Amino acid sequence: MPQYQSSEAKAENNRSSAYTLLAVGGVGFIAVLLIFFNVIPVYRNTGVTKYLVCGVMGAMFVLFIVFGFVSMRDSKLLLVKAKSENSLRSEIARWCRENLECAVIDAAILEEGETVSDLTEEERYYRRTERMRAAIDDKFMNLDEAFVDDFVDGYYQEMYEDNGDYSR
């Protein structure tokens, strides 16, 4: 299963890619123009080679600039998506604080005659997170599975591991 990446992180990646593409495309296109107009004398005689190299390189740098603008536009769209994603994340966290308690989850994961201390740390983790996922999926339908997994992993740490004890 692919690792989840938030829309905010994707937007930041697109923005940094856009800046890089625009900078490289702009500097490269200016260099091609300077070579074409013999300001930077790279070719001693004007032949087909100069026009071919300048044409191909110029087209490549223009594509860099175009892709830079496309990446910048996508970054802005992802920022809008990130706001709604953050709102959803905070809504799920609020619901979890109100409805998911450590004692209730632990009681739900145990089989008859079992105690929490009978389980290994790994078994506790998998059973608890599975129970949390199921509760979230019941309440909030049609969520991306990777988003729920990422949220549950973070919320599990907040519930069980941050304070060292199991009281919440």
C-alpha cells in the first residue's frame, strides 16, 4: 500500500519544484538567447549546428518554464485541498477524543479470559489500531484508506505512547 502524503506536503513539493523549474528554465533560456545572438561566443562560424542546438535547448527551457507554471498552479489547488483535509482531520480528532477511550478500546479487543497484559506490545498495537480504524470508518464513510491509516497511527501515539500510561 502506498505511503500517505498530505495535500499540504504535496503542495510544498509542487511549489519547490515550480521554483526550481522556473529558475532553471529562465536562466537556461537567457543563456540560449545570449549564445544565439553571439553575446557569448560559443560557435565561431554560424552554421546549422548553432541553430539546431539553440532551437532544441531553447524549446527544452521553454518547456521547463511551462511545467514550472503548471506546477505552481497545482500547488495552489493542493493548498485549497489541504485546508479541507485539515478540517476533516480536526473533526475526526474531535470525534475520537469524545468517543474513543483507552479502556473501551482495550475491552473491545480482548477475547474471553484475556487481559491486556497477556498480549504482546505488537498484538496490542494491531488490535487497537484495527478497532480504531473500524470505529472511524463506521462514523466517517468513504475516507481514503491511507488517510485513515495515517490518522490512526498518529492518534494511537497520542493516546497510548505520549504520556507513558494508559489513562485517557
